[in-house]
Amino acid sequence: MSEATMTLTLRVWRQAGPDAPGRLVDYCARGVSPHMSLLELLDVVNEDLTAKGEEPIAFDSDCREGICGSCGLVVDGVPHGPQAATTTCQVFLRHYRDGNVITIEPWRARAFPIIKDLVVDRSALDRIIAAGGYVSVDTGSAPEANAIPVPKDEAERAMDSAACIGCGACVAACKNASAVLFVGAKIEHLTRLPQGLPERERRVLAMVTQMDAEGFGSCSNEGECEAVCPKEISVTNIQRLNREYARARLKPRR
């Protein structure tokens, strides 16, 4: 018995370059398997476009396992698509019906300029991390793992925040294009662990300063960021960021 197939219409944002005008273009995909992922469907459409001598759709893709975060697309108006706690590369066609129209657009934020089609420049997040999202203290050789006791609850909260993959969905969902959930996750992760405490004030001030310089907006506490985060990063990280920033600003400088 042959497997049932689907016919879907992809309405895809096409833009030749950062300064070129963009528009939505429809592509019909016939005979596709419901077991395919959305990115695999884009591959099929691109193979057809290439065979016709047309320009394929540019989109980011890497691990296809929900780990790297590079696959971020706005699917039917929702960053990463309709399934909760799921990256775009893990969205499968079985969630759609035969004949559906799927609209695919890039992240839209001033800090994420479009490079081409569905590809945006998210290096602003890398620059925020470079500004202080790490532990830089030289401790010599790696200490024995159990030499520094860390309470289980603190370790778990730190690892929950460290699950952030830096995809930028929180920015894409926010009406202000705010990156505070991303920054808050990095601050929470490092501040919860003893290795991150010596640089806590310098880190939060540097990262918030860089975030503002990149053009991200402010937080209005509406929770869209948490709702679309594929790793379910909690908005409690934003509260931690605000506390750490206030603490750093109020602490007397030597």
C-alpha cells in the first residue's frame, strides 16, 4: 500500500539582498511525505527551483536536531512555528493538512538585518556574549569537579538557563524586538555558579550596554519571548537580569 502524500503551498519571503525590496512568493509542492520536516520541504522546493534554473531559497540550517538554533524562521506568524518547545527544523508536515498554505518569513528586528531571503544576521547576539557572557578568570588547570560544592537547586537553575541556544526567537516574537530573555539567561547561568561570581557586576553592565548598542528594544513584560522559546527559557531570567543590573549600578566603584 502506497504512502499518502500531500500537496502544500509555501508562501516564502524572497529578498535578493539587504537593500533590495522583498515580497512573498508562492511555491506549490506536490507529492510530499507527511513525515518530512519543514526544512526538508524547503530542500525539495529548492531542488525543483535549481532544476528550472531559478534562484533557490536562501535559509539557515545546520544541526537539524534542535540544538544549534540557526534554523529560526517565522512560520505562519509564529517564530519557529506552531509547536511549543520546538525549533523550526523539528516541525514536521504531519502537523498540516493536504492543501494547506504555509507562510514562511525571516526574523524581523532592526538588530537582525536581512542578508538574503530567510537569512538574517544574528551576530548581534554573538557580540553581546563577547562583551561578557563568559567566565574569563584564569584558574590554571581545570579544578577537580567536586572541589567547589554547588547546591543541587542552584546547579539545576543554572543549567536550565544554559539551555538557551541563542536562536533569537525571543527577539522575533517581541513587539519591541527585545533581547532581555537571551541576556537574562546568560546572566542567570553564570551568576548561579560560583565560578561566575567574581565578574558578576562587570559582566551584566557590559552585556546590557552592548545589548543597547545593538539596537534591541526594551522589555514590556508581555511574555511572548517565553511562549515561543524552543528551550522554554523562563521569564524569571529577566527578573534576575534586572536585579543583577540594579545591583551592579548601585554598588560603589573602587
